[in-house]
Amino acid sequence: MPSPFPGMDPYLENPLRWGGVHLRTLVAISTQLNRLMPDGYTTEIEQYITVSEGSEDEESTARRNPDVFAYEVEPSNGARRRNGATALMEAPTSVTTLDTGDVHKHRRVLIQSTDGKTILTAIELLSPSNKSRGKSGRAYLAKRGECLAAGTNLVEIDLLRDGVRLPLGVPRPPISDYYILVSEAERRPSADVWAFTLRQPIPIFPIPLKSGMQPVPLDLKSCLDLVYDEGNYPIKVDYSKPATPPLNLPDAHWAASLFAKPVKKKKK
């Protein structure tokens, strides 16, 4: 069954639940878009890491993929290499590694060619770490800038009321609870922003593809309804308690009205 809220369910924003909601929503988005992809294109969920190194004043952020490497130890104690035979390696020395900085894992949906060589669009679903004032927030902004500089379409979905609001361009969009940014590569620096509140439905919005191709619509609400149902959130969420992060007073009263039981009229 769907969430009782007409749009975004604020109870899913709880940081203790958001990790599961985030992953399930990306999978739902990827699945829905795959049904709409033109021939030659598909979606993929990409995971990568960024590492924030150094102090707050001297920080560098690097995007890294896991590397596997090997090294050889010069033969010793009778170990030899002859005719391609493998040399024996000495026992390793146990050490304590140096601080490698803060590691941040990221997932996003990519629309790409089926051979994986061409990326058309990156779809980001923001997490609390992306909206922080610290290293992880700056790491995301660097990744965002990398995407824009690469000429890739960017779709950024912010379903979190808490945290620092990311730059959305000039003039500033209306103050709201949630935002969707669609930055089409061939239209930059122009972009489109959908702003909507807790009480409003989530708009269906276009996902840009390649120049000359019609965008495909994304029904994000239907994705969230699927996540809500398949993630067993109807039994996980206790609507009798306040949402985390808390709602403002008018929205809290409005939300409470969604769960109020109708008063039965007494029979005369």
C-alpha cells in the first residue's frame, strides 16, 4: 500500500532509515527508466568513493576506484627465480597505516550506452552527507562540478528537509521542502528546478537523454510507493511519534490529521 502522504513521506527521511530508502529508491528509478530507454541505452547504478584528505584548511578531494596491486620482493635467503619460476616472498611486516582521510561512498543512477562507453545522464539522490557543511559535503560539490564540466546531463533529487541547501542557481527557487534540479548539458547554464512542499504531490519530471532525443518522464512518487511497500515501511514506521527531523508546527498538525480516525456519528 502507498504511504499516507500525498508526496514525500517525511518519516522516510530519518537518518536511521535513509540508507535503505536511498538504495531502494535508486533501484526503483533504474528499473522504471529501463522500461523507457530507447534502443542502445540502459541504466546502471554506479558506486564509487571520494576521499577527503588533509586538514580542513588544506583539504583535497579525490575520486577513486578500488585498485588491486602487487609487488615483488627481491629474492633472499636462498629464494631464486630461474626459467620463469616464481620467487618465494618473505613474511610481511605488520604495520599501522597512516590516516587515509575520510572515505565517502556514493551511489547514483547513470544512463549510458549499452556498451558502457558513453554516459548521457547522472541521477543523484542526495543523502545527509551530501548536504553537510564538512568534508563530505565539499566532496559532493566537487563531484557535482565534475559532472557539469564533463558535459553530462545532471538530475539532482533532494528529498531531505534537513541539511545545507545546495546551490540551485539564480534567481533562487521558492523556499520549499524538497527540490528537483534538471540540468541539461546543451542548455547550460540554464536549468529547471521543481520546488514542492510536504503537502504537495511529487511532480513527474523529464529525464534528459542525448541531444535530439525526447526526454523520458520519471514518476518518482510511484518509485517511492514501491519502496514503501517492498521495504515493509508500513510496519516499520510509527506514525504516532514525531518525524525525524521534526516537522514545523503547522505541518505537524496537518500530518496528524492524516491519521485521525473519523468520528462516528451517534445513531439517534
